[in-house]
Amino acid sequence: MARKPDRAEAQAALNHPEDRHDHARRARAEVDFDEQAVLGALFGEFDANLVQIENRLGVYIGARGNRVVIEGPEDNVARARDVLKSMHDKLLTGQVVDAGLIESLIAMSNEPTLEGIITGKPNPPSVMIRTRRKTIVPRSMMQAEYMLQLQREDIIFALGPAGTGKTYLAVAQAVSQLITGSVQRLILSRPAVEAGERLGFLPGDMKEKVDPYLRPLYDALYDCMPPEQVDRRLASGEIEIAPIAFMRGRTLADAFVILDEAQNTTREQMKMFLTRFGQNSRMVVCGDPRQVDIPGGDRMSGLADAVTRLEGVESIGVTRFTAADVVRHPIVGRIVEAYEGPDS
């Protein structure tokens, strides 16, 4: 009910005599959608998806039947049209369109290098990851660059705040390569360091002690593979999840190896981990240099040290995400920006 006055005001503003001098910069576009069966999901409950696009791009969207009319600033009308077409195409392929996906499509609609991905034009960049449960496409320009690095580089450092997809995309790429047989093992690791807390003694065997630290990696795995397959591969050793201390003395060949929360490694741990690299392997090192929880007085993390030493070395890639690349709820991006301000 609260939506109607906003849309009415927007429509009135378009036709107001005082705004006629601005008419040259305004535009109108009509889009017809052939597959009416997906229109409900396209528009969203109570047209929530259309409202989201309106609010983000400053346009007016009116829908009647299978026809959508978009009015507003010329550039934004074109972006809104491309976003709606992309949403429609994704629904036809069985993908779920939610607020997060719409937000990412809106963000990428302003990136000309991703035009093929957004609009579905012929020969878009081949930037996607296929897993058993879903096909993953980039939700920001930096994610697209990261996904390309995951395909071609031997060692990749992914730096940036929470919610940018660093670990999730690495796990998805690892699962994809495990399924296709290009690697034989998937090894996920992270340092067992509390985030500013002292949890004390934890009961149980070794697995039960370290599992709480590795839960985000489990979550990403179960999102990319059916649970029964994850459990079977964990039992067989095809998928291994272990703290970084368990990597010492090993050579990790034919494996996709991911180190998460790498900002909490020491320089010695990072050197040890990177030198485990073996034949036909790939390593991804993820972390946020601004969230170091290393106990004691040494605040120089192994992640920062390694990037300083290795950036520019052949077959090693570095991707730096920012708050603008956060793909969780939009408020997460604003929180990250607030904490990364001049007083941080």
C-alpha cells in the first residue's frame, strides 16, 4: 500500500510542466516478455523486484500484462531494461531471482566489460562456475576478475572484507574441478584462531575441537554439493578439512587447496603452507588484512607479508575486493564502509 504514492509521485514528476526543460535527458522504454509463466517471479511479490530496481536506479516502472514500461533518465532506463531482461533469462534457465541477485545485476549493469553477462548478448565472457547444485556467475566486476584468476593462475591471493565471495567462489571452483576430475582432492584449511575471544578448553576428539573454526568452509561445500556427496567424499578423504598446523611436512599434489582467514597466519605458517604446493595443484589464499586476530604482540600477518613478497611473480594472482564488492545484504556493504572510514 505504501508503494502507490511513491510511484504516483514519480509519474507526476515525469509530466510536470516545470520539468519539461529536462525532458531531453529523459527516456521511455517498453519491454515485452513472451514467457508469461515467469512474470510473477520476475516482478516479485507485490512487485517487490520492480520496486528494488526503481529505488536503486531512480526510474519509474509500470507493468501491465506482459508489457513493462520504464521511464526516467536515459542511461538508467537502459540499465533497468537490461537488468529486467537478464532476470527474465535467468528465470527461464531455472535460476532463482532474489534481492541479492538483482542487486548484483544492477551493480554490473554499469560495467561495460560485463555487458554480455548482463544482457545475454552473443559470446559473453565465459565467466561462470558450474557445480552439482548451481551455476555461479559473477556479481561484481571484481568477482569476474577473481573467477578468471581461479581458472588460470596457480596461486591466488584474495584480499578484502567479509561478504565479497572470496571463500565461497574458491570453494565453488574447487568443487567444480573435483567433479570434472581435473584435481583428485580438495583440501580446505584455516588457522584455529579465535576472533578476539578465548574459548578455553573444547571437549571432544580432534575433529570436534577444530570443526567450529572450519564451519564456514562446510557451509560453502554444502551449498555447492548435495550433502550426501559431501559426507561421502569427506569419509573417503577426497575432501579434507583441517587446521593449517596439519599441513606441515606434506606435499599437496593433484589437489585444490584453500586457506581461509589467512590474515591470522604468522609469516612462518604462511611460508610453510605455500611451500606445500605440488604438481597439478592450485592454491587459493583468502583473508581480510584489516581483521587480524593473531594472539600476542606480532601484528604482521603472514598474508600481508606474502602478498608484499609475491605480488607480480609469474603464475601468482592477487585480487583486492572492497566494500563496493560486498554481495550480501546491501547494509553489509554500508557497515564495511563505515568501519573502513578515516577513523578506523
